[in-house]
Amino acid sequence: MAGPGVSIISGMLATLLLHLSHTSVTAEPRTVVTASGCGLVQLGCEGGSMMVVREASFTPVSGGVEGCEGRGEGVIVSNNQDIWRAVVGRCNGDRERECVFEMGVDLPVSASWGRGRTDVRYSCEESVHSYCGGRVDGVGEGYISSPGYPRYYLGGRECVWTLSVGKGQKIQLELADLSLRETGSGCEDSVMIKEEGKTLLHLCGQLIQPIYFLSTTNLVEVRMRTAASRQQLYPRRGLLLHFTPDGCAAPPSIADGSSVQVNSSLARLSCNPGHVLQSTLSA
């Protein structure tokens, strides 16, 4: 980023088009790995990081005697809701070194699918904000989870998170998991995402598949409300939300000049007459 303007004798106007790099404001991309198996799929994370299931698929196979060495055939059941929900229910949020997903036990309906290979794409996450509410500065991608995720969530609470990124940026949001008790049409236990007073999302119950959307500003509010009850803990997973800054933050103002955000990846820095940019020392 260019520094303050420096005075020179020349009266020329120094202007710089600065191409903003996304890597300057976001964390390193998460490593997404694939675990495969026929009947059993083993997921593993090191160092107490949290497992997050991204995708799941089933591929029928033929040939071979044991395992999944046979030739793949038929239609791949990619991101099948039943598979995804079953793997999420078994392994999402796990902080143990490994999690074993067994198709016959964790997804009994799969017995009618025949023999095949199950592939699970997942990541191991460390940046997880698991407190009940608060301000979350999205300088890089990360996760918001309800306290106790995925073993339980708190009853009779309202957790409000204010998620913000840099000026000029937007927020990519993924509702990665939601599992709340059934409270009828009143949605007494629910999650709401709002932006400038407008409700972007209001859900309760169980998430069928991940939900993705993009904010229009750099600030959103995430509100998880649970109805008052004598029960303090509910044996459901709760909330897991993934966020990623989109675009680049607007550059800060410079001395003896101006900075203008042209678009999400380009900014224009201009010096007043009689100045140049300190980083170039040229008009």
C-alpha cells in the first residue's frame, strides 16, 4: 500500500492505479481433503482442529471380490442429501483425531444401493468463534458456532454475533450446519441473519443441505434464539456458519492526496499537485 504523499518542486499530479490482492486480506485457503471407502470411511484431523464436512458422494462399482477396487459405473450420487446429513451428523464438529463413518450403521437406507465407494470431502478448521455472541472481525475466513456445538446447544438464550469485514468488502456466507429441536410453526428455536435491518435468512429445525449467499455490505448480524425452558441444554448439534471476506478492503486515506475504490480489486491513489507517492517517488 502506498505511503503518505511527499512534497516536490514539480507541480504535476501523481496518480497510481493499485491492483488490490485478495491474499492481503484473507487467510490461506483451507486444505480440503478426500476420504474414501467401501462401507467404512475414516476422517482424521491433527492437533484438535475441528472436522467440517464439505461434500459427500456415492459411486456404484462392479468387478472385484472385496472392497471398492472394481470399475465405477452408473450415476455418482454427488452431495446426496442423505449422505451429507449422515456424515455431518456423525463427524461434523468432531475434535478427536479421527472419525469413522459406517454406511450400514449411520445410513441404513444405503443397503439398497448395492456395493459402491463413498467419498467425503472435508477440512480441518482451527478458526472457530464458539462464544455466545460478540463482534467477529472477518479479517480472514472462519466459522461461527453455537456454544457446545456439535454435542448440544443452550436453551433459553439469545446469541447475537456482529460479523464485519473491511470497508468495500462483502461477506460470503455458508450455513454449514443447523440442527435444532422441533418447536412447531412458531420457530421458537431459530437462526436469523440480517443486514441493514433486512432479514436474509430465518430457519429452524434441521438443515437439509448447505445454504450459500453473499451480503451486499460489509456488516451482517447473526442471531440465534432459543425459547425459555427448564432444560438448559438440548441434545442437538446447534449452529455452524462459515464466512469468507469477498473482494478487497478499501485502501486507507493518504496524506496530501486521495484514494478511491474503483471496484473490488482496483483502487486509484492520487496525490495533490506538487506531490508524489512515497513508494514510487515519481510523478
